Amino acid sequence: MSTTKNHAKTDAERGSAGGERAACATEQLREKAADVKQTLQEMGALARDAAQEKAGELHEAVKQTASQWRDAAQQKVGEFRETAQQAASELRDSAGEYYNRGQERAQHIERTLESRIREKPLRSLLMAAGAGVLIGILWSRR
């Protein structure tokens, strides 16, 4: 019986030692899990900081590119405005020339007509009367 008691005692001691080892292993696992959690949190913070830094760099690059585009667009608008003003000035000058030529031509025709009427007043009067009759006939047919 004493062997059975010793054997039972040894099993109890083994069970007790196994329980202690299990508790120790559990504690070690908890510590490792806490370490892993801490490491993951640190890695997440590093990733977040890196992402924020890259986002800031990207934001600055976009602002710089937009600024360059705005400057280029303003330059093109200035060039277009200058070209349009130059074309308008040339058109105004051309229109003035055409107007002056037309006015000179009309004055020349008027002087020529006046001189012919003074040279042959009866013939001019008959031609004017004939033109009036012709216009009257055409007008009354409508």
C-alpha cells in the first residue's frame, strides 16, 4: 500500500508540477502576445506616420504642379491677349484705310457727276426723268 500511496503522491506531484508548468507557459504566452501587440502597434504608428509624410509630399507636389500650370496658363492668356490686341489694331487700321478710300472714291464720283451735269444739263435732266419713269413702271407692277 505504501507503493500505491507513493505512486499516488507522485502523480499528484506530477499534476501539480504540470499545472505550474502550464501556468508558466500561459504567462509566457501572454507576455509574448503583449509584446507582439506592442510591436504591431508601433509598426502601425510607423506606417501611419510614413503615410502621412508621403501624403504631405504628394500634396506639396500637386500644389507645385498646379501652380506651374496656373503660371503657364496665365502666360498663354497674356500671349493670346497681346495677339488679339495686335490683330484688333491691324483690323482697325485696315478698316480706317478702306473707309478713307471709299470716301475718296465717293467724292470723286460726286465731282465727276456734278461736272457732267454742268456740262450737259438738259441731257442729264432727261436721263433722270427717264430713270424715274422706268422705276415708276417697275414699281407699279408689283
